[in-house]
Amino acid sequence: MKQGIEHYSVGDAFDDFILIKSASRGITSNGKPFLTLILRDTTGEIEAKLWDSTKEDEDIFLPEQIVRISGEINQFRGKPQLKIFSIRLSQPTDNVQVADFIEKAPVAPETLMERLTSAIFEMTNPSLQRIVRALVKKYQESLLSYPAAARHHHAYASGLAHHTVSMLAVAKDLHDLYPQTNKDLLYAGVILHDMGKIKELSGMVTTSYTLEGKLLGHIPIMVEEIGLMAKELEIEGEEVLILQHLILSHHGKAEWGSPKMPLIREAELLHLIDLIDARMNTLNRALDKVEPGEFTERLFGLDNRAFYKPAFEEK
Amino acid sequence: MKQGIEHYSVGDAFDDFILIKSASRGITSNGKPFLTLILRDTTGEIEAKLWDSTKEDEDIFLPEQIVRISGEINQFRGKPQLKIFSIRLSQPTDNVQVADFIEKAPVAPETLMERLTSAIFEMTNPSLQRIVRALVKKYQESLLSYPAAARHHHAYASGLAHHTVSMLAVAKDLHDLYPQTNKDLLYAGVILHDMGKIKELSGMVTTSYTLEGKLLGHIPIMVEEIGLMAKELEIEGEEVLILQHLILSHHGKAEWGSPKMPLIREAELLHLIDLIDARMNTLNRALDKVEPGEFTERLFGLDNRAFYKPAFEEK
Amino acid sequence: MKQGIEHYSVGDAFDDFILIKSASRGITSNGKPFLTLILRDTTGEIEAKLWDSTKEDEDIFLPEQIVRISGEINQFRGKPQLKIFSIRLSQPTDNVQVADFIEKAPVAPETLMERLTSAIFEMTNPSLQRIVRALVKKYQESLLSYPAAARHHHAYASGLAHHTVSMLAVAKDLHDLYPQTNKDLLYAGVILHDMGKIKELSGMVTTSYTLEGKLLGHIPIMVEEIGLMAKELEIEGEEVLILQHLILSHHGKAEWGSPKMPLIREAELLHLIDLIDARMNTLNRALDKVEPGEFTERLFGLDNRAFYKPAFEEK
Amino acid sequence: MKQGIEHYSVGDAFDDFILIKSASRGITSNGKPFLTLILRDTTGEIEAKLWDSTKEDEDIFLPEQIVRISGEINQFRGKPQLKIFSIRLSQPTDNVQVADFIEKAPVAPETLMERLTSAIFEMTNPSLQRIVRALVKKYQESLLSYPAAARHHHAYASGLAHHTVSMLAVAKDLHDLYPQTNKDLLYAGVILHDMGKIKELSGMVTTSYTLEGKLLGHIPIMVEEIGLMAKELEIEGEEVLILQHLILSHHGKAEWGSPKMPLIREAELLHLIDLIDARMNTLNRALDKVEPGEFTERLFGLDNRAFYKPAFEEK
Amino acid sequence: MKQGIEHYSVGDAFDDFILIKSASRGITSNGKPFLTLILRDTTGEIEAKLWDSTKEDEDIFLPEQIVRISGEINQFRGKPQLKIFSIRLSQPTDNVQVADFIEKAPVAPETLMERLTSAIFEMTNPSLQRIVRALVKKYQESLLSYPAAARHHHAYASGLAHHTVSMLAVAKDLHDLYPQTNKDLLYAGVILHDMGKIKELSGMVTTSYTLEGKLLGHIPIMVEEIGLMAKELEIEGEEVLILQHLILSHHGKAEWGSPKMPLIREAELLHLIDLIDARMNTLNRALDKVEPGEFTERLFGLDNRAFYKPAFEEK
Amino acid sequence: MKQGIEHYSVGDAFDDFILIKSASRGITSNGKPFLTLILRDTTGEIEAKLWDSTKEDEDIFLPEQIVRISGEINQFRGKPQLKIFSIRLSQPTDNVQVADFIEKAPVAPETLMERLTSAIFEMTNPSLQRIVRALVKKYQESLLSYPAAARHHHAYASGLAHHTVSMLAVAKDLHDLYPQTNKDLLYAGVILHDMGKIKELSGMVTTSYTLEGKLLGHIPIMVEEIGLMAKELEIEGEEVLILQHLILSHHGKAEWGSPKMPLIREAELLHLIDLIDARMNTLNRALDKVEPGEFTERLFGLDNRAFYKPAFEEK
């Protein structure tokens, strides 16, 4: 793919590989079946209709499949639509893979893993260190591939690890400036705070909520995970309870999903570090898309505010 | 105790056994130590000062101890106070026990246990039944002695089991009227919904909050307990998740401590049954204390409302 | 009608009687008049366009009229639409009536009336009994035909009486479990609590709000009705006031339309019974429409929550 | 009474008539009965203890009685207290009456009545005029003596009529400035809006809430009164409904006791005129008590704000 | 323009001058450029498409230009659209001007200015008078042409001055009825309270928010303006501070944009006068558009309420 | 002063210098005047009564005076009170000064000033740098002596500068981690954000609110100051507006005093840095006072939460 779907204009021909994000069957008013495909690459999404679709089409053109499409960009009710002339599944010899079509964190998974490992290595409280190390090991693969959210901040492959590592850097600096804080607690809280999202979200490409995610949510899921792991490792003592409290309270208040507000200094700080990193990530991505002197689109994670990019920054 | 502390008037002599609810040391303005004791029996509480207290006094006159006091009821700043002439710890030969001084549920623990057992026996889903049975067994002793709250509804010995059994009766009737509801889920939810209070509250006499209660609260505690027990019993399947959701959501909304609102029919009904039983218990106890034509005191668990007892009920 | 409009597919021919729910006139872009009809039977609704409509068409194809249409199911902007080939008003000889096209309560009006009568008969307080009996008699016909709401719970013919009778059953059981409650007050409150909806809603088919409904609402309407009836029957005493309070407070709090929160035990219980019956009715109807393992649509009366139907219930 | 109780200092002798506002019995720590009297005149209140009170004392020294006390102003816990040397009930020959001890509106009842009559005379819609005239006649005596509130604005004898007449003047001016408004509706709304307080409050001296006031409140009480009066006068038509809506909505929103927000232009204006007159009355009274450059006490009816009296107003 | 765009029907020919409110470029699905114009006159707005638009078209058909269009009223997706046959810019000889196409206050700017001048003349406090006079002089031209809001109340040319003058009349009357209020403060507050909108809004025709309006808002803008003007005029003393407080607090509470609630009697009254005039203006305009017995559209500035116009007013 | 008032016990003799924080006159029940003095040093406060005080006593024992008292620690109603045997004003030869009795920031004013100067030196945008430098110069003396709040965080001498410098360190680190942020804006926002407190608070010792503080608050005060200074320095351009926005929005939302929420990336970050530093300062000070395993008192600035100090930190 030379350029990405976002850069095509109405009337352009299209002949490239692209990823199926979702596929659903419909019936035309004269009774004929068709497939509506949402296609995506790293630059954006486009809708396509596969008219007169067969039963076999429905069975093979599934989410997370890569397809080769030859067609043309049309417009339908004011939005671009890809008109399909021909379509086929990609094959091993095509040498394309899902990761090519998904936005990725700006830091490689290996580097993210190194920084996590190094932070765990810095920890000195054995109870906290062992729980964190065991959980990182247990969920390592997903941790390095999952996004941090379905839609909002760090919503890209490895976003979860990227958010975690970025917060570790903030935590390190703030611990230096406020040395009364307990670094082990801060690090443990940062590393585990969103790990429950691995069970809450369905995966890397079609990030929707799992049943467990809808009925419990990532916070109670992770509180339980810590309890189970402590039991498995035969770790007892106040550290386990306090670590569970950090996870439970990290959204800051009941309306945001934390049944207890932070009651430990490091829990309060964890909550604020999470806010800073999530908001800076969202803001940087939104402001990158606009010119100085313009406002961004409204940002859901920031109370639907549209932010202004100062004109004097041009100079 | 012939009558209970609530029935003594200023000027009455007192010579009886009574339970120490709390004890704290003070210093008079001329530098002498004294003990402030809060004493209670089933009818109420009274404050007493033990002047010129010794180090030994402080060591033996502790909460949950029964003492024999000879003294007189005085008044201090408008409130009655017990003036101590002599005081001693109770001894085995006195044949008094803590349970004699604490308000109890109107149903005996054995009866409460029978009803719990019978409800579990009625259940047909093996996963739900095994988890419930194992947890009731694990916590049986505390379940039969704990109050359901530190202050509000069912705040008496065996209050937790009394509240549970009372809710089971409501659940049974509502299941009959709304037969689409799943009885096993309802029963399991009712029996386990407040069991986490055994870890949240400190005990039967001086019911304050434990550290675990303050940092996690009975809801996340119980969600984790169910997870651990399911793991121990090697039970898998959606029942575990859904049972955890019932516990998690039973307070109904975020501001009341449930990070997820009920998303299962039986979860919604469990929340409403809990409201009914807690409020009827609070209201019955408050209205019992007033005459027809009068208002109760303000009731904390009912938005600080004072309820009216209709005068025409006399007839 | 063999099957109901909900079961027709695009392309199917249609030749049956159906009820007009609403009719409105429009003008095409080339200046020709047409009628947009919303047609309904017990299974659902469909839109139809009557092109080139005459003045006479406008005068006869009115809401609450039954028409015979011959046509075909088409699709317009993704939604089915009935294309009309021919249309005529039903005639007496067609032997169809409005009630055939409206969803009805699952219990017959006569049975509902029997249960109401029997509950009134159980009452022993003469003041309460006489007011309730007189109001049921005054509004009997509407009470047995009206829905309980324009859109939400019990939104079908006889829904108001069905909701009332269903709540009476709950009230009876809860009175048995909490015998301190006054059964007469509970029954009177249940029977009258929503009767004001007869003046608030416009009728059985096109349930919109009346001017009185919009400016006063069913709660103040009913408080006044009770006052007027008590005056007419020359009944005095606290019962009247307390019954008015039950009606006034039955929505539970100011934001939900009750200027006074419940201050009588039975008022509190009435509010909770109303919640239970309204929510169970809404939930049962919504869950009936989905398969185990699926979520319902979002339910307005339950905070827009989508509820999950457990997969294990299949077994 | 030369000067009023507010102007006495600690150490001053007191020998005058004063009104008993409330009386309650107590017991000293050595078992002796006493009476606590709250005494008031137009300038303020003072507490007094009648030690060694007899049964007869309790029977005669009741609220709303005038007594002659000879004594001295003392101080108890930082607040002044009247030490009683001798006390007796006033007698007809003393020529004192309750009205002498209660704060009164600055306009005489006769003048207030004239203005009400004149406003009613100005009305031209016969339905509105007849209802208003009949209700003013029915409640005339209380209307001219009741306060407008137990504690807040216009909390003095004739306060209700004073508030009403003051609002009539504002309504007249605003109708002139916004001539699209319906003067009859505005006048009718103003005159009746708070008339329900006559049933909500217990009376002129010890203004507490009646049972009807607590269970229904003055708004639903008055909506019903209008309905009953319209029926009695055989008045039908939209005017009655709209007048009831004006009363129902005049607090502006649900949290403030109006189950419907204003939906009629004159209802919105009535709500705003009520706010203006209540707040100006509260503010004028509070600012009169402080010097330029000072803040008032916190004002309950104005969100507990303390208002500033500009220093430059001195000039 | 004989009649105004609102009175044209589908199919009517159009040949008249009209004002461009906004213009934006689009691309058809076959890649051809076009302009979407929103056209307006005093009666309403209509959309028009200029197909196959040239670069030159884009440069001349700009907002606030008047154009002569010959065309026909069509319908597109249920809404009228003006089909353009020919279009040209107006020329000086056409003798049309922007003001002809914009809704205006019902009072002439000169009259509004006279009333402002006369109110300033009435003031006696020299500090307040000098600041007000200087600011009115500085912003006179905009004050007489700006609307009072982009969308809501007084949203027409000279709306700001019309709102101000209308409030002055209310203030005068209320000062007469509550003579303790300081007239100079009231007048100064009324005249300056919304003057910051001149910097907050972009102008008379395309009233959108300026950057300053979005980042600061008219309240802090005006507080600063008063501070700067007082400095320039070398006026010191409490008057300046109190006048700034009146402006700062005139929205009444934090959620509405006032970081301080009113703490001065005249500030409270200013807030209420602003509410009255804004709401009466909105209501009068909305009720003028409906018939007796109908409801208005939902009104944004009045909590989205739809108001009812009584049917009995016809008589 | 050897040890500080906090360390005296009931019965201890006292003979030392101490600062008068407040003084007020009272009258005993037998009519004699006395002074109630609140005395403070860096460790705490104590009340003292000066009985039989003379007019001269009232004139010299004023707030912010240092006195030498010889007396004894007594207890009154459960709280310690200093019984005065003799008292005199301090004299120059006593060599004591106000600063000795007030808690101070842990960093010297000179060091704080150096860090401010160095941050200003780092700035490169001339408009921002000149405004900040001029305002720091204008308010330098107060900036280095004022507390950051009357009661809550950094409530000690030089607290304002300490808070500012501490935030600068956080801002520097976060700018390094999020290099897209504009350092000049961040630094300017940090340095000026609370400078308005110099006009909002009355001073270093008796920190109450000024009239300007109560009627405008430090946020609008500072927005205006920036506007005035920019005018004085003849600086124009978007920087001024954006800097004013940073100040205006730094409390984050309307309920917290910011009429505009942050709409600039650096404004959002400034708000979060302010939260972090204020909360860490409050938490560190509160946790320093308790032992591991204990809870702090309830902290006003943190939603009245009591925080727990983990017991395992002892190890």
C-alpha cells in the first residue's frame, strides 16, 4: 500500500491489500444478499459493499482477514465508499500481515519490555516485586500487544505497554521530587493498574468489550487477579491489600469506577499520573492533526472539549 | 440485670453487671489520670468516669469485658452519667456472658442456619450450589454472629444471617410471582451479597471497620472470595462470572459502591430485595419506639427522613 | 391477518387489514400531496406512503381506523416500507376491530377486575375502602383498557390494571413477610397510585400526553381526585391525608416527580413495589426477545442499560 | 416594655411583660424538676430557667402566654440567660396582648386587604376572578395574620399578605413592561401562590409545620384547594387547569418542590417575581442589621451566602 | 424582496436579492467542485447549491455579500433548497444593504442610545458614572449594532442595546419598589453586564465566538475592561471593585459562568433582572409563532422546555 | 522558647515569649471584662484568658504582637488553656521577632527567589518572559513571604513561593517527558497561577480573606493584573490572551472557580501539576504526624478523606 486509505480521493482507483475490521450481511430492497465491509489500514477506515455476495463470501471475508481489492473510490450520502471490482483473501506468498494495517505505539515492544523489566528490577520490597513479576510474566504477550483503550488514549497496538512505560517515567521523576513516596508501591501500581484491560477488551484489532469486561470491568478483575496470584505465591501481609487498594482506587472516584477513593498517598499519585499520561497522549495526537491557530475536534476523554493550538507557536 | 440501663433515672442507685463497649484514658486539669468507659446492655448505653485510675485499671477494664459496678446515676451536661462507687471484672462464677448484653436477632442462630441450609438444598445448578455451600461452611460461625451493619439496619448479633434469611423469604415469593427469574441465581446472590461484611467489620460488639473494610470494602472482598473459591473447587463457566456480577452490582449504582449497575435480571431484583429488607428492618425498629401520631428520629439509611406513625392505627 | 407485520420480509406481498396509528400529509419535491401512514398490529409497525393522495383520502384515513391494504414490502433508507397498491377502510362486515390490532395484557380484563374487587373486599378500614371502591367504580372502564405508560413498562391495552393487579400480589406477600405494615394502606396505595394516568394519557391507541398530563401530571391529578372524592363521600380523618401522601410520594424523590419523599412506612414500600413490578415487566419483555448469551436493546426505564441473558440458562 | 430584650446587657435588672415562645420540663442532676422557657418580644429571644418548678407551674406557663417577670440578666456558657426572681401570668387588667410581642409587617392588615381587593377588582377574566375572590374570602383572616415562612423571608405577622401585596406591585410593573403577559393570570398566581401555607404552618406565634404541611406541602394543598373551589363554584375551562399549573410550578424546579417546571409564560414570571420579593425582603432585613463595610450573617434562603454592605454608601 | 424566503413554497420561482450567511466548498462523487450557500433574509434561511463552481465563484460568493439569484424552490431530503439558475453579486446601484436582510430590534438605535444616555445622566455617584460613560462611549458603535447572543435571547441586530435598555426599565421600577437598593450600582451593572459580548462575539451577521470569547468569555473580559478604564480615568475606591463584582457574579452561579455568586444586594437583583428580560424576550418571540392551544418548540435557554399558549386567550 | 507550645502538658509551668494570633473582648456573668487571646508559635496554638482586663490591655495586646507570659497549663472543657500569672509586650532588647513564631517553608526565601529567577531566565518567548519578570518584580516581597493558602496546602510563610518553585520542578520534568509542550507557557503559568493570592489573602500571620478576595477571588484578580501589565509594557499578541486563559482555567472546572475549562494543552497540564503539588504537600504534612499503621485526620483539600500510612513502611 503506497499511501494509506485516508489519502484516496473520490474517483481514484484502488488496488491494494487492506484489513477487514468488521463484516455484516444485508439484504437489498429487491431481496438480494450483500456484505458491508469496514476496511482499515494505519491511516483510516472505508466502507465497501460486496453486492450479490455468496454464502462462501460470508464464510471467508471475516474480521481480521487481509484482502486484496481492486476497485474505485465513490461517494455515498456524502461519505466515501470503496466500490469493489474484485476481491480475494491474501495468501502467505503475499507477504502481508495484520500488524501492517494497525497503528502501533511509537516504541518497539522489545524496548517497552526492557523498561518494564528494568523497573521491576529496581523494586526492593520482595512481596510487591514477586507479584508484579509473576503477573507481567503471565500476561506478557497480551501486555505487549493490547491497546490501552478501545477508543480513547493509547488506542493502538502495544498502547497498554506504552502507556505503562510512559507512566513509569513520570512516576520515577515524581518520586525523585517527592521522596517521601514509596517507589515500590508506585511502580507496582503503575505496572498493574490497567492490566485487567487484557481481560476487559476483546483484542488488538476489533477492540470491543468482553462479557467479563461488561459485567465486572478491568478494576475488579485485576483486584481479584492480584489476590489469586498472592495466594499462588503464598505471599501474605499488608502489601497485597494495599496494592489491591491502589488498583481499586486508581480512577479516583465512584462515578469513574473506583468504589473507594484513594486512601494511600501513592494511590492518589497513581491516579494523577494516570490522568496526566492519558490526557497528554490524547492531546498530542489531536493537536498533531491541526494547524496552529486551529481548534481540535471535540475530545471525548477530556469532557468533549475542543483544544486550541496557539498561533504564536508557528514562529 | 433486672431491667436495663435505659430504664434508670437520675438519682437511682445501680448495682449490676454491664458490658464495656469502649474505654479511653484522660487527664484531669489537675493532672490526674481517669478512664472514660462506655457501658452497654441490650437496652442502651451510659458513660462512666473511673477517677484516679491506675495503670492496672487501664489494663483490665477493656472493651468486651463484663464488669460489676456499684454506683449511682448522675447527670452531666444534660446527659446521664454513671458515678462509680466500686467496679470489678466479672468472673466465671458470675455466670454472665457477652451475649447477654448485646441485642440479638429475634430468630435463633440454629433456625437461621436451618433456613440457609434448606435454601441451598433447593438449588439445582451445581456450580452455584457448590460455591454457596462452600462459602457458607467457611464463614458459618461469623455469619451466624455478625451484625449486618455497624450502625444501620440489622445492627445486632446475628443480624447478617437474619437479613439474609429474611431476604430469602422475599426472594422465594418474588420468584413465584415472576417465574422467569432464575431461583438459583437469586438465592446464591442473596446468601452471598453481604458475606464480605465479615471481613469488613471488626466483630460483634465493637463493630468498627477493619483496614480491609476501609481500603477495599465488602463488595470487592466478596467478588474476590468467589473467584478464589471457584478456583479451589475447580468450577468454571459463566455462573461464576455472573454470580460475581450480582455481588458487584447489588448496591445499584456507582455512588453507592457498585462500579457496575445491575445488567442481569436477577441482579436488579437482588438490589431491590436488599433495599426492601434493609428499609423495612430500619423502619420497623424506629416506629416501634414511637407512639401513633408521632414522628421517628431521623433515619440515616433512609436519607435522614423522619417517618410518621399514623394516629388512626391505634383504633 | 395470518402472522403479523413483524414477520414480513422485503419483497413479500401484503394483503390484509391493519390499524392506522398516525397519518400526516406531505408534499413531494414536484409539488404533489401524499400521506405518510404509520400502520400497526400486535407484532409491530410499518410506514406506508399513499402517493397522490386526495382531500378525501386525508379525511378518511385517520388514526384508529382499520384499513385493508394490498401491496408489497419494500425497503427505503434501510427500513422496510409498505408500498400500497390499493387501500380501503374496513367495514362492519369485515368483522375486524381495533382491539385485534393492539397488544393486550396477558390476563383478561374480567379477571383483572375480579382481583381488584377481591382486594377491595379484603380491606377493613371503611374510609380507605370507600374511597378506593368509589374511584375504581368511577374510572372502571378506562382502568381496564388503559396502558400503564405511553412507552415503557406495561405499554399495552389493560396495562394499567395488569400493573395494579401484579403489584397487589407483591403487596400481599410482602405484607405477610412484614406483618407490621398496614395492608389497607398498601392496597389502597397500590390500586390508586397510577390511576391519574387515565387523565394524563390520551387513550389506548395513540398514547400521547393530554394537556392536563403535561401541565399537572398524574400525581397531583390523583391527589386532587382523592380530595374531591373524600369530600363527596363526606369522609374525614387522617386516612385521607395519608392516602394522598402515598400517591404524592410514590415516585420516591423530587427528581422523579414526588415533591415529598415517602414519610410513611407503607409509602416507602409502595414505591419499592412499583419499582419491582415496572422493572420486572420491562425486563421480562426485553429478555424474551433475545437469545441466551445476548444483550437486550438499551432500556429507557432502566437507565438505558442493556441487560445480558445468561448463556447457561439454555441448559 | 421600654426597649426590648435585645437591648439588655449582662447584669441588668429586668421587670417587664414578655411572651412565652416555648416551655419544656427538665430534671437537675440532683433530681429536682425545672422549666426551661424561651421568652420573646419583637426585638429577640432569651432563655430563662424556672428552678424547683411545681406541677402547677407546668400547667400555666405555656407557649403563647404572656408573663410578668422580675429578674436579672446573667450569662451561661457564653449566652445571656434571664434569672427569674418572680414570675406571674398577665391578667386582663395588664392590658397587654400577644400581638405586642410579635414582629409585624410594616403595613397594616387593612391596607394589605385593600390592595388585594383592588387587584382582584382589576381582573377581567370571570373564572380567574371568581376563584381568587372566593379563596381570599375563605382564608381572609389567616391570610392577614400568617407569616410567609417559619424562618426565612417575611417571617413575621401578616408576612404572607405583605409578601403577596409586594409581589402584586412587581407584577403590575412587569406586566406594563411586558404587555404580552396576561395580567389576570399573573395576579391570580401571585395572590394564591403561597396561600397553602395557611394549612402548612401551625400559626402566627409558634410557626412549625402541620402534619398536612409535612406530608403534602403547601403546593399540592393549594392545587387541590383550587380544584375544590372551582368545583364548588361550578367553574370549568382551561383557566382552572392553568391556574393550578401556576401554583404547581412556582418553585421553578423539581428539587425545589415543583414537580412540573413552568410551561406557561406567566408561570415563569411568577416564579421569578417570587424569587425577587423573597430575596429582597431577606436581604433588606439582614443588611439593616449591619454597618456599611460589614458582611451580614449567612443567609439560609440565599445559599448560605454572607452579603456585603458597601462602605461607600455611607457617603 | 416582496415577502421573505420563509414564505416561498416548493415549486415557486425565486428572483430576488438575498444575503450569504455562509459558503463552503464541496466535491461531488464524480469529482466536480460545488458551493453550498446558506442564504438568509429577515424571515429565515435556505440552502442553495452552486454546481460546477469556479475558483472565481469561491472568491466572490462570500459570507456577508448580497447576491441576486434567479432560481426555483426545490425539495431535497425533506427540506426546501433553492435551485440556482443564475447568480450575481449586488452592486451599489442595486441599492440594497446588509441591514435589509437581518432581523433588527423593534426599537431604533438612536432611541436606544437616548435611553442609555438618560440613564447615565440620572446617576449621581461620580466614580460609577464616569466609568460607565467612558465605556459606553468607547464601545458605542458596536453596542448599538451587536446582538445580545449568538443564538438565544435578543439574537438580532441591536439586540445587545435592546436587552440593556429593557433591563434599565425593569431596574428603574424595581428600585422604586425596593428603594433600599442603590440605583447607581443597578444602572451601572445593567449597562455594563453584557458589554463584554462585543469582544466575545464575532459580529452582527455571522455571530460565532472569537478566540478571546472562547478562551476567556465575556465576563472576565469585562471585569478587566472596567479595571483598565478605572486606571485610565484614575478612579479609585470601593466602587470599582463592587462594579467588577456585579459583572463577575451576574450569571448567578459557578456552573453558569460566575466564579463568585452575588454577594451584594444589587448584584443579586441584577442577576434576576437579567433572567427576567432574557426569558421574557425568548418566550415572547417563541409564543408569537404559535397559535393559542399550541406548544412552542423546545427553548434552549429555558431548559429545553416547550411552553403552552393558553387557548382561552383567544377570547 | 525551648520546645514549643504543642509539647506542654496539663500542669506544666510556662514562662516564655509567644505570638498573639487573635484577641477578643468578653464579659463574665458578673459583668467583668476579660480578653480571650489565641497564642501561637511554630508548633501550635493555645487559648488564654486575661481576666479583669483593662482598657489599656485591650489597646496593647493585639494580633501580631509578641508577649512574654508566665503562667500554667490548665484544662477547660477538655482542651488545654494557658492560665496567665503575668504578661507583658516584648521589647526590642528581647531580640524576638514575628518570624520566629510562624511556620516557614523548608527552603529559604533567597533560594526560592534564585530558582524563580533561573526559570525566568530559561524562557525564550519575549512577551511571556517580560510579563512574568515584571510581575515577579512588582510583587517580589509578598511573593516570598505569603502562604499559598489560608488553611490548606503550603499554609506557612513563603508557602506561595515554595509551592511555585516546587511546581516549576515538576513542570521541567514533565516538559522533558512530553516535549511537545511549550515550556515558556508552562513556566509562565506556574509562576503566575496563584500570584493573585497576594491580593486575596490579608497577610502572613492572620491569613483571612480581603474584600477583594471575597468579591473577585485570586483568579479574576490575576487575569486583570496580566492585562494591565501587558498594556503597561505595550505587549500585544496572542501570548497575553493565552496566558490569561491559563490562569483563568487552572482550577480545572466551573465548580472549582474556573469559568473556562482548560482549552490549551499547557493549561490542562498546569491544572494537573497544581493538583499534584498541593496534594503531595498536604499529604506529606498529614502523614508526618501519624505513625505507620494509623490514619491521618480528615483532610479538607482531599475531599475529607483520612489517609492510611502503611504499616510495612516501618521495616
